[in-house]
Amino acid sequence: MGEFEVHRVRFFGLVPAGVRCLACQPRGPRLALARTDGAVEVYNFAANYFQEKVIPGNEARSVEALCWAAGDRLFGAGLNGEVAEYDLSRLCVAHSVDGGGGPIWSMAANSSGTQLAIGCEDGSVKLFQVVPGGIQFERNLDRRKGRILCLSWHPSDSHIAAGSIDIVRVFNVSSGQTVQRIMVNYHVHKVKRECILWSIAFLSSGTVVTSDSFGRVQFWDWERGTLQESHTVSTSAVLSLSVSEKEDSIIVGTSTGATYQFQLLPVKRGSLEKRWVRTKPFQHHTHDVRAVAHSSTALISGGLDAQLVIRPLMEKMQKKGYDAALRKFTFPHRRLVSCARKARLLLFQFSQHLELWRLGSTDETGESQGPALVQVLSQSPRCLQDFGHELSCAWAGPEHIYCSCVSPCGSWVAYSTASRFHLYQLQYKGDSISVKKV
């Protein structure tokens, strides 16, 4: 075996963006993920959950909700008040429509994928028709005070349940009127603080499932407006909730980093009566679990610690193997570091700036530690250039950097966004460096 040098790089100060929301493609193999910096990623279940596409973020666009509609069309909405459709071939926003109700906190598609419902800051729920080449505003549902933080369609597409602060409203889609109001704090005595409903699900049985800032997962009969079951799973907020396609399993994520699974089980063996039972707690995250998803074979969660965790359901697996392994995606799958070997330079890519570093050097022999020879650096690594100022001067736009590279000789640096390509020439004079835009 030949000798070679290994330089341990510990000065790349990358801070991955946290996971904000998830969306599984209905009856499809894809998972869409949005991060706090506005980037959208698409993973493919059919090939070991590999990262299929990445749409770079944008400073002017935050993504609070994602959903699939009309098969393989992906939509996103956020605090800029727009509903955007993503072009998954060109990896950019194809077109966007102003929601007309201020910041958008939630969005959901009906079961047929022909309509989108969005929940806005002004308390309105708006319906959009999914048409070829875009979406069209259809109408407003009954408007009330309070931002709409979560939405869920009934599987029959006849009703929509919307969660706000202290209240759940159920809308009749055909008439647009509110047909039920449920005060979630009605059963709690001496409550002086607001109850924020972070997530909601409308089951085909007529049960509305909510998760709130009191750490509760509650099950409501929407027609009577009565509480069926209540489970306190955490001392802090339950931030996210997702239901399996068969509606027999629920996963919830909390602000303590824990996720819990609920299963609909018979009260006793052979009984037709069933109840929701908390069966499995998992602690895979260190921060808020802002998003969860339930596929047919796995529980999926994403948190502010930037981790995407996929935990297979062993009872759904035919045999043990690679598909049954726990997966944690922490670091970006894209190449964010490029190397100029001849010049001993490294280019680090961040969302809005680049850093060019020179590797350290050594003149000493070093100490032998087993088969390796550890050498002490006589000259530490040094940042030669931070391209943050140059990039902002070149084009003061909100787009994030998609890819970058430094030439093997170290004299050229190139990078691109979704719409522009930039090339710079570098000239070295001793320890100083000059940057010229080409």
C-alpha cells in the first residue's frame, strides 16, 4: 500500500438548515422536504431513499407548507403570501400566485388532487383549483378572526377542518360555511394561556385529531363537537402529526425532540371496539420535530437539528435487510467543497457566500502512531478570501448558490444560482489576493 497525506479539515463552519415540513406523494415513491432556508429537496423511496432533486432556497421565499397534487405536481406556500408550483425538471419555481390573505401558514390538497386549500394570517381559508399550467383562485370559505395554522380535508372532500388558536372549525366545502366550532380548552379548568393548535388530521370516520401547545393529542367527534380521547404525551408542545393511509397509525413530533406512535387497537382480543393507544416512543432528534410523515412502511421525521430520520415499521417488512435499517440523513448530499490540488486550496460553499482556504503545511517529520505518521502543522490553514462581499456586489439578489467550483490551478472560481452563472479570476501576490469578475 502506497503512502499518502491526509489533511483533516475541521474548519468548514457549515450549519445545515433545519427541516420545516414534509410531504409524502400520495400513492407515489417520493418525499418532499422543505428546510428553514427555503430549499426544497425530493427523496425517492423506490431506490433506498436517495436524494433525487434539490431546489435552492431564496431569501424572499420561506416554505411553511408543502403538498403534492394532481399526481406528481409539487406546491409550496409560505410567509411571503404566495402559493408556488415547483418545476422538478428545471429545479426552480415554475410560477406563483398571491394568496391574497397575507402570510400562509398551512396548505392541503384534497384526495383527488384537484383543489388546494390554504390557511392565511387574516383567518381566511381559500380554495384554489389545480389546472394545467398553474392554479386558479376559486373562492373563500367562511372567514373568522385568528390565523389558520393547520388544515386537513376529509377523505370524501366534503369538509375541511382548520385549527387556529383555542378553536377548531369545520367547514362545508360546497356551502363554504362553518358547520362546527370546537373550543379545545373547554375541558381544561383555570387555563389562562392560549392553546395553539399546531397540527390537525380529519379521519374518514369523522374523527378530528389535533396536536397542541399543551402537549396533548386529542380526538374529537366533529358532528357533536365532543372530546373522545385525550393523550398528554409531552410537557411541551406537540408540533406535528401525520396519519397512515389506512388510518390505523399516527406519528406525532414534539418540541423535546421525541416522536411517538399511536395505533388503533382492539380493546381486548376479538373485540370490535378499538381505541387509540400510544405504543412506541422514539428519541432521534435533539431539537423541535417540526415535521413528520407516515409512509406505508416507515415513520419519517425532520427537526430543527437538520436531521431527516426514516424508521421502518418492522411489522410491515417481509424480511430483514437494507430496507429495514434505520436511516439518518444529517449532512447535505450535494458537493459543497471543491479542491484545487496543485494550489492546495479548498473552496467552501454556503448558501449566500463562498470561502477560499489554503491548506496548512508542515516541515517536520512527525510522530509515529501505529501505521500512521502524525505531523504537526508549521503553518495553519488560512482563509484567503470570503466572497460574501463580492457576491453581493456582483448581483444583489435573493437566490441561494446552487453549485460552485475552483479550478485545479486555483486561478478561477465559478458558481451559479438557479438563474445566473458567475466566473471570477484570482491573482496571488504573496499573501494577498485580488479578485476580478470575468
